[in-house]
Amino acid sequence: MKVKEIMSKDLASIRSEDSVENAARLMKEYNVGSVPVCNNSQVVGIVTDRDITLRATARGQSAVSNKVSDVMSSNPVVGDPEMDVNEAAGIMSEKQIRRLPIVENNRLVGIVSLGDISTEPSQQRTAGEALKNISDSGFGSM
């Protein structure tokens, strides 16, 4: 099965110069825990609710004046819509991430999560193994 068959295509993204407050609002609006950061449609990072908590709020920094670029994880791992779901799960497991932005022709076209993978009956074992590997190390903030 290809990633393009299960990835989410209804995406929210944010620019690196936007405020952390706007990122949090976007997460609330879309009911997500992370948002890809794009400049000119190219993925340059990802910001998570954990990034906001640990890199801004816990340090007493303002969500209004801080930019997404101040708290985001830069150079995120990305996937391709034509890649096999097992390959995507393997990357997620290896890199300790729960969501993988999907890029085609240097443009964000989707995002695949462990949840997307686990909803496919034929992929539940793959998703379970990836989650176990992510959870065992205590990482996986994306």
C-alpha cells in the first residue's frame, strides 16, 4: 500500500515568521498536535504542541512575540507519496516521530501519522511496532 492512499490531505501549515500564538490557534482549530512549517510551500520545519510548551512556555517566553522559527524543529524528515506504508512506518520508528510530512516536487502534499497507518487493517501490526519503538525511547514529539 502506498502512503498517498492513507495520508491526510486536508492540511494546516504555518510560516516560520508567524507567531507561536498563531501556531497554537491553528492546532486548536484543526485539532492536531503538530503543524508543518512551510515557506513558499516548501517544508522547512515542524512545530508541535510539545515544542511550544518546552521551548516557549516553560521558558517564560511570549507566545505573541516569539516566532515559530524560535521553537520549531528544523529540517524535518519527509516522505514521498509513492513510498510504501511499511517504509514510512520504518522511517517514523527509526527517527522517533509520530507524523511524517509528505512532499512531492518540493511541496507539502500530505501528512501521514501512526493513526493513519493503524486504521488500515493490513497495517495495524506495522503501526503497533513503530509506536512501540517510538514509545520505548520516550521520544516521538512530532
